[in-house]
Amino acid sequence: MQFHHHGYVSHDPRVLPAEGLGIDRPDALPDEVDVLIVGSGPAGMLLAAQMSQYPHVNTRIIEKRDGRLVLGQADGIQPRSVETFQAFGFAERIVAEAYNIGWMNFWGPDPENRQNIVRTARTADYAYDICEFPHLIVNQARVLDYFAEAAADGPGRIVPDYGVEFVGLTVHGEGEYPVEVQVMDAGEERTIRAKYVVGCDGARSGVRKAIGRKHVGNASAHAWGVMDVLVNTDFPDWRTKCAINAEAGNILHIPREGGYLSRMYIDLGAVAADDDHRVRQTPIEEIIRKANEILHPYSIDVKDIAWHSVYEVGHRVTDGFDDVIDGSGRTPRVFLTGDACHTHSAKAGQGMNVSMQDGFNLGWKLGSVLTGRSPESLLATYGAERKPVAQQLIDFDREWSSLMARKPEEISDPQELATFYLGTAEFPSGFMTQYTSSMIIGTDAHQALAAGFPLGKRFKSAEVTRVCDGNVIHLGHHARADGRWRVYAFGDASGERLNTWASQAADVFARFTPADGDADAVFDVKAIHQGSYEDVEVTTAPELFAPKTGPLGLTDWEKLYAAAPSKWNDTDIFETRELSRDGVVVVVRPDQYVAAILPLDAVDELGAFFDGALLPAS
């Protein structure tokens, strides 16, 4: 990470200097805010952490609980989420405390005694076959803690307003603060006026109801018990993730962080049409008994129960992700994220992950609009991009949960679950999302120049050598969730066309960069040369690749990279990502998705793209 550019720092460099409203942030919830976030779940806390990077935007987050979450229901962390944590600065710390899923084993009926179970397959988990980030298990509460830290330590110094409950809202057509929100604060109802409201308040979202949106879909007639337990057991795979398909039912078993705790999803069978949710009252003793029946000839001796619940699988997507119902084309004022707009089973480990990506997608857009960088029309892209992702999630989860609930006699191939698990790995990992052409996703006319960076998909990092010090880093890991666009200029063999591009493109970037801000305040432009790092000289690089930043005007030495293999790196990003040796420019959005791919001589096209996504700086 980079620091000291504002002067010497002796404290924790993750605590950024307070700016704007973060300098003297009032403790009391004000009457008027720019953004009001309702709910401090995964989407809400990520959104708060992102908005803290926009300290001149008045953002508050309210939560009806009296304090931080202690025990979360979600625990699966997919690789795309860890990649996101990297952008927020805490990936390494959460990886250190989490359980790393290295393998998934599959169990089925013993052919010689079908009342017993035997292991049918051992499969390496998919994470490291897809990217450099692991597949983790960690308590949702800890994820929220890390995002809370990022929000509080960001320039905006955002902290949740606990004990404040959402009551209702009204959207007015005019006014600077067109959304009136009623809340209960310290036992009294009061009104807060906001420019925008984001409902991150879960499956029973009050915000969703207030704007007239509805969940669409059906509940599955199948129930599952779930419990986090500390046990003694003779089951040999207790510390390995397992899918168990037995004559007596099914279990998805997931070891938890800390070396002892585990979570079990236990099949409670079909739910009668007239059950009226009575299955949710199933006692924990019955859930444990059922688990032991499925595990036979093995058993568990439960010593402590940290948490348990019963749920019926439901697959629903809300009919819209914002408050624009009539198709009028007006600016959305209220948005829905996470469980407020999509619900599904927990067994694919997707809920918290997709919810966080909702928040990541929306946060930089709100920040960009409210700071005058982008037109309000940008906000309509949130629902346009995230609703299809939610539907894909529901479709995937319906198939996975149906496979998990099948009886052994309905499975002709004992390897079927393992095959599906590995064959669909890119979707649950979070890497199948691909946004289509819009004001922030260009055309694919030049996709062949960068085949390994599919347009509309997340930027897939690869190793390069940093010119200034010869260190090998992942190119994408240098990007922080700071609201800036990333522009990666991959050079031609001689570097001449790259230098020409730099001199011409500088005018494009200057058009959207405030005159009183750093040269890289809006665009973080990096150059990747084809040759060895020893052949590149920082001091003679174009100013675009070595800008002077901060109040001291210090040169940023970390924008130049080299692709050729070196002592510490045996790969070449031009080969691993199938990049044209004639050079190519890859534009990446603040939420890490590839937005445009252009040849080095297409500076006018680059300017035209940003003319659609941004407003000229005043």
C-alpha cells in the first residue's frame, strides 16, 4: 500500500486522514443527508465503507439493532468476495482467521449396506484453479467488523447509527432532498430527508414494501435444519467440507473457522402443503437425531450449540431494484440490495457474496453522481446490471439445492454432485457475472486485442514486475476501492506507440479531472511494458505514468510495470491474458469490471467512452 504522500505517517496507515464531513462528523443523526443506508448487513456495510471514500457526501447508515452483529447466519466467502476484500484492504487479515476450503468430499450409500454411508469422491475445491484467492468460511459478523473498520477509518469516518429503526418513506417529485424517511430514534418517531435511500434491510425489507416492490417466486416444499455446533465425532471428514447423500436424507457439512466449530445443513424432508410453517418449530433435538441417522454408521456427540434454525427453501427475486416502477425514466431515489431483492437457499454459499457485489456496484455510482463526476442517468444502470445477476443466482441455486435434496435412488451416477460442483465452479466463485453494453460498458469491437480480459467481466489479475523496485505483484491488487477508474495501457514492443498514447490521452483524462485535485484523482493510469523492468526508466517516463501527487507534489513511482519474466516471476501477462503485442488499453470501472478495450491509437474512442460515463470537471 502507498502512504506518506501527505507527509510522514507513524500510525496505522490504514487509518486515512479525515476529510470533508469526516473531520467533524456529528454523533447525532442529522435531519438531512445525501445517502441514507437502511441496514448494516453485508451490502449495507460494504456500501458504507465505499461511501467513506467520498467524504464530501453526507452518508449515514441506520440499524435497528443496539450494536454490532454477534452471530451471523451467512459464512461462505467466495473468491470474488476475497478479491473485493483486497480492494478494501483487509483480505490478508480475514484469510488468516478464516477456514480455507481446500477440498470437498462426497458421501453416499454403502452398496453393501445402504443404511451406512461411504465416501464416494474427493475433489479439490475450485478456488485456486480459477484465481489466486481462496474459498473461505468465516462468520458474517467478522466480515461486517472489517467493513465497519474500513468505513470508520476512511476519510468520511462513517459509523452505524445503532438503535434507529426504519418506519416508512415517501418519495416526492421535487426538492433537493426528495425522500422523506420516518424512523424511530431513541423511542421517538422523526423524519429524515435524503437525496437517496438504500434498502439493505433483509428479506423482510421495510424499504421494499414502502416503494411497492414485491418478491416474485415460489417457496420450495422442502425444509432444512441448520446448526453451528461443537462436537466429538468418529466421522473421518469432520474438518472437510462434505455433501452427504444417504438413504435417511442429506447433509451439507461445512467446517467453520477456529478448528473446532462446524455448520451442518440437515435435510428435514418435504413440507406438507398445509404445514403453515410449523416445520420451523422443529426442536434442535430432532435435528441432531436426524443428523445422526444420516451419518450412520458414524455419529456426533454435540457438546455445544452456537446457533440453529430451520428454514424452507425459497427462490424469489424482487420485481425491481429501485423505486422507478412506471417506466417514466426519472432518476431512481430508492434502491434495494441483498436479501431485500433476492432470496434463495444457503447451501450454495451465495447470499452474502452476491449481496456485497450489489453494494459494490451501487456505491461508486452514488459517489460519482453526488460528487458531480457522473450524470444521474448512471444510477439506472444499478438495477439494469444487478437484476439479471440475481435471476442467474436463483436459477443456479434452484438446480444445486434440488440436486442436494434428491434421494439416492434418483441419482444414477454417484459422481454427479461432484461433477456439477466442479463443472459450474466459476458461477459460485463469483466470476461469471458479465455486464452488457451500456454507458459504462463499451462495445466488444476490440475484444480480440485482450481476449483474457472479457468485456463486462471482472478484471482478472496477473503478475507483473514493478519497474521502480523489481518486486512482483498482482496488477489488480494495487487497485483500491477508492472510486477511481483504472486504465491499464499495455505497450507495444518498442514502447513508441505507448508514449504517443500517453501524450494524447493525457488531455482526455484532464478533461474530467478537477483542476485543484491530484492528476490521478479520477483515473489511476498504469503502463505495462513488454520488456524487462531493467529496460524501463521511471525518470524518463511520460508524466501520465509518473504523476506528482499530494500536497507535497511527490512523484508516484508505482505506475510503471514490466511484463517480461524475471527472477521472481516466470509468467508474461501478455501471454497469460492473450494481449496484443501491438498494445492495448483496458479500462476498468471502480468496482473492478472491464469497461472498455481499445487499441493504442483510439484516443478519440477513449474520450467518447468517458463522455458517456462522466461529466467534464468544473
